[in-house]
Amino acid sequence: MSKGARNTRQFLAASSSGAGGSGSSSASYGSGGIGAAARTNDVNTGILDENVLALVFRSLDFDPKMLCTVCCVSRRLRAVAERVLWRELCVSRAPRMVASLTATGAGAGGAPPAPGRVVGGWPALAKLLLFCCGAAAAAVRGHFTGVSRFSKTSGRSFLSRRCRGDLLYVSDPCEHAVPGADDDVGAYRGVFRGFTRSRTRACLVGRQAPLETRVRCPYCGARVWRMVAAGMAPRSAWRRLGAYEGRLEYYVCVSGHLHGNCWLARLTSSDGDSEDDDDDDASTEGGSDGGLVAP
């Protein structure tokens, strides 16, 4: 018998004979000591407790850079973040948009439903809400955005007539000056609800549109369709963005994330009036959902 095993047996024997020789001490130890320790090892405790972490990051307004740092500490913290914290960040930034993307019907007593799952995962959606993908063709690098607005009205402009039943949120273009160019580049992004069951995906599959070999989704890493090459980029898209005709490009990945860029036309005074948006737009600034937000 090893020395460690012998010490363990001696410790258990001493525990069972303690407290006046009562056998209840052993039972108490076995049920409340070892059993409790075993249960403790199976759940998150302390800083790894999901509720504790959610409260900590709520006090930090779910700072995305801080959350990225925490995900690099350990696998367990990363798992908690992917399961809970990224979802809470999305809800705090764009609650009505998240509710629309995950709607599965009303909860008990008519209460709003709890956020369900999103295709591609919560980390990818959080990155899409807060990170501009840039424009590789114009040497524009991606970056965190202070404020972004996502609109279903803009999303409908990217849907062909056959696919108007789909729900798509698209952001306002993030404008970037390009050295040596007279016009600015606009980078935008978006997300479908239930893309695997959408008409857009069915059309892409029906047309046997090929998946790109050199481009990947900047948010989830999945393969993408080039919508212009597939003949599914309506003219209403470049009109909505205020882009030059024929100078727009965007992709949709198999998870339903959209990203693209365009060359923005210079507006005249007569172009200032645009159609009214619906009242279910979403802003990623401090959980606000409605109205226009300054870039």
C-alpha cells in the first residue's frame, strides 16, 4: 500500500471514530463533506459562477475588449463567456434586434420570450454588432465601432422580390477615406434570422451558386456566397446605401452573416431626404434601439 493511500485510510478512520466515537460523524462527513466536494467540482463556483460574471460585466456595461481579455485567461472562462456573456452583451446592446432574431413565440403569461439560439453563435453576433469588417480591396482594415445602427428597412433593400419574406438586418455603412481616391468606401454588415430556412438560401442553393474559395466570413469564419455573382444583388441595395451603380460588393455566409463594401457617391442637397425607417431599428450604443444615431 502506498504512503498516500495509507494516510487517506488513517484520516477516514480518525474521522469515523471522532466526536466521542459516534458513527454519525462518519455519515455526516460522507454525505456533507466528500459528497459536497464532489458536487462542487461539477459546477462553476466563485469567479467562474455564471451569475457572478454576468453581474461583474453588467457593471462594466459589457465592455467588449475586457470580455475578449477574459476569454484568453482560461478555457473555462472562455466557455462561460460563449455560453452566457456574449449573449448578454448582445441583449444589452440591441435588445429588440436580438428578440427579433431569436423569436420563438411569447413566454408564459404573455411575457417576452427569453433569447434563444442564433446560427453562428453569440460571439459571432457580438462581433458583428461591434466590429466593422473594413474593405480588403481598398486596404481598409477592420476596427471596433463606437456606434452602429442596424435596420430591417435597409435589410429589405438587399432582398430580391422572391425573398422579401426573409428578415435581414443591415447596418448603415461605416465610411472610410481612401488615400488617393476622390470618394469614400462604405463598409456594412448584417445578419439574417433563421437563414437555414430562408428563401435567400433556397434561391442560392437552387441556382447552384458556388461558394467562394478565397473569402471567408469575418465574423464566424464560414464559407460565403458572392451575391453579385449569384445575381441576387438588387439595385435597391446600392440606392439605399447611396453607392455608385456597379461599385457594390457583398457576401452572405452559410450562417447568415452579411458583409460587404461599396464606393459611396457624394450627396447633393436634393438627396438629403430619404424614406422613413420603421420603428424597430437597433442601435448598438448603450442598448438603445430606435432613431438615427450619429456615426
